[in-house]
Amino acid sequence: MPITSVHVMRHGEVDNPQGVLYERLPGFGLTQRGQEMTSITATWLADTNRDIAAIFASPLQRAQESAAPAAKIFNLPVQTDSRLTEAGNKFRGQQINCGNILTNPRYWPRYCAPWLPSWGEHFRDIASRMFRAIAHARAHTPAGRECLVVSHQLPIWMLRRLVEGKPLVHDPRQRQCALASVTSLHFDGSTLIGWEYASPAADLVAAASDMTPGNSSAAVNRGTPNVTE
């Protein structure tokens, strides 16, 4: 059978000067650099002759904005799939990279089961919904063609750990899922036969900040310290 590819892209740099964990909160769009990142990635898809026949994206603003350049280049609508959304997290809206929030005793009950994790949406649930979203995208892409899916770092990483047959529990510092990066999954029918990773906007990532940079060169977004915390 002809090979069908699903390119799973992470959104670009987010406008988040306070460095809060934006999770699924509304109103977090891309910075100008983030917009440039996603334009570079969209252009890379076109320049490498990716035959994009459909585009799907998380409903969150940063993902929709990240899908827009590719939608323009390939003249396709962006189809929203809620299964591609960011992972739920009980620390939403807090400056987790600034100060002593994570070491505050009042939050210790959230750490009782880190393998789930107990502070947010369970890893297995994230992986399951992402797998279903990718299966949907593949099924709605003509055989032998390609599609673009735009999501978020942890969901993408859970998907990759799942398809590689690795434990979902992991060290966030080792995630290979930079801003505006692309994890491509290749299918023969419904059978996954391979994957590859690319970071077309790597030069801009090096100048960017990220809540969880993983193994990319982006800086940790610590935001402005909140002296009242």
C-alpha cells in the first residue's frame, strides 16, 4: 500500500511574559518570534515537497495560530480536534519555574503518585486520546498523501513514547519536542512503519523561551518573580 504520513507539529513560542503554566487557559497566543517559527516550519513542509492534504489542530489559540501559515500555503482549512489539546495540570496559571511554588508543603499532596501523574491528566489518558486523534487524521487523509497535526509538547511526547513502546513516565528534560518542531509518523495502511523528527526553526528556538524546553536549546521561561507568592 502507499505510505501515508502524519506530521505532528508543536506550536511556536507563546506570549507569556509572566511565565505562568498556561495549560488550557484562554488568551495565550504566539509571540512574533513564535509566528516566525511556524512560518518557517510551514515553508519547510512545502519546500520538502510534503503532500499535505489535511490540517488538524488543537482548539487552543497557540495551536490554531501555529496551524495558520501551513493552512495558507497549502490552501486548506484547519480542522479542530479537541483530543489534540494540552494536558490538564492542577498548577495552571502559576509560575512553576519561578520561586518556591513546587516546594511549598501545601502542594505536596499533588505529588503522591508521580507515575500517573497525580498533579494532572494521567499520562495513559493523554497517550490514548492522542493515538485516537492521529488515527482519525490518518483515516481522513487519502492513502499515499500526508497531513499536518498541530498539538502541544507533552501530548506529542506521550504519543511518541507510546508508539516507541517506551514507559510513559519520563524526565521532562529529555523530551525531544522543541517549539515548532515536527514529529512525522509514517503508515502503511494502519500500520506504523517509522517515524522521524525535525526542528526546522531551530535557530529561532535557540533565542526563545519555553516553559519546558526539553532537550532543545530554548531558555526556561521563568517570568517575572511574584513577590507576593
